Amino acid sequence: SRHIILRLLSQLLPQIKHEADNMRPSSFNQLVVGTICFFKFTSGHSFILAIEGGNRRRSTGFGTRLTSRGNLVQNTGIILQKEITSGATTACGRIFGGDGLKPFVIDVDQELALAEEDGVPSATEDGSISMSVYVHNPDGAGPYTLRVFVRRYAAATPADIEGEKGTNPASKDFAYPLVANLPRDAICRGGAGGDTCIMRCINPLGFGSCAAIKPFSPPNQPPNQPPNQLANQPGTATMNQFQRRTMILD
């Protein structure tokens, strides 16, 4: 069950956080929107294994199904623009499956609801979100692009996981620490509470995951009004409409 998963993650995350503290965190430099290039592949496995929020909530990537049977490889997320454009998958892709887990397309509404049941992790005061990305083999390596979908803006930033163009010969069965950064002016409108965003994490080969996150909200401040909110911020790039099968975007 998801509660068993979260208990297991609570044992794993302190070690991941220790490793992350000894690595250089990625930094958010600017708001950019671009086309993520996907390369032809034969195999590759990676997904968001764990997220630890500043609000002490823990979660996993959309579609993660950790059970006592099988192995972590079956949870691999595949996110290809051509499949999104054709309508074959949602914007969060599909799950690789295998070893007792049937492949399936990510239902963003369903996964968001599951995440809300357990509690959605939030960014810390500086906007950072700590997570781990499980990499099974060389094709699941970095660098990764993290994109946060918030209303009509998409913030993208490179993230440091060892690799070049999505491959790293040394990557195998390792949970890499990864730090994402949510812009302080991000406005999240998804979910039952209208205060959740979707983060999508992909490597150049199209492997990765989506996950639900919330912006940092200081005490006594409504969650939909992030600090230093800039309405119609000049110079902020707009994104092509995220394929609407969900209530994530307005």
C-alpha cells in the first residue's frame, strides 16, 4: 500500500538527504520554455522514487507502484512528446511495467488525487524541493530537465544527475539525490485545494516522472498567494498549452 511505501521512504530519505548535502544543488537561473529533444532508445529506466517536502510530507512520482513483488525497474516512466502530441499518453507519459505490473498510461487526475490523500510535499522557504531519482541502468542517467507547470507558465531548469545526453556507464541501481527549485512567484491552481502544481522531471532520452508539489507558504499566508508574486511578470515565457485532460492548468 502507499502507506507502506511512505514508511519505507522515511527510512531511505535521511541517507539521500545526507548525500544531497554533499553535492552541489542545481540553481534556478531564469524562466525558459523550450522543446525537450528526445533520442531513439532501446532501454532505460529511471523515475522519481521519493520527494521530501519542507512541510514534512513525503511522496513518490506519479504511477509509482512499489510492492513486495517485482523490482523497481517496472516503475520506469516514459515521457515522449510524440506520444503526448498524438494523444497516446497524457503529458506525464506512461509506465514501463513488467514483472507483474501491467504497463499503463498515467492518469494525472487519479495520481494527483492519490498524492493528495497522503499529503503533497511543499517547497522550502528558498523554493528548493529535495528528492531522489532511481536510476536502474546507464540510459536512465542525467542531466535532467525539471519543468513545473503553473497556470500558463512553465519554469524549466537543468538538474545535476551524473551523465551526458541521458547516459552514464556507471549508473546502475542507485538513487541519486536531486534538488529542484520552484520560482517564488509560482501560482499553483491544481488539486482539490487549488494550490498544487505538477513537476515533470525528464532526462534527454525521455525517462522520468511527474509529481505533485506545492509552493512554500509561510504561516498566516494563504497558499495560493506565494511570496513576491508578480502578476504578468514581464519577460516571462509562456508555454504551449499542456494537453488538457486534467484540471492542472487554467
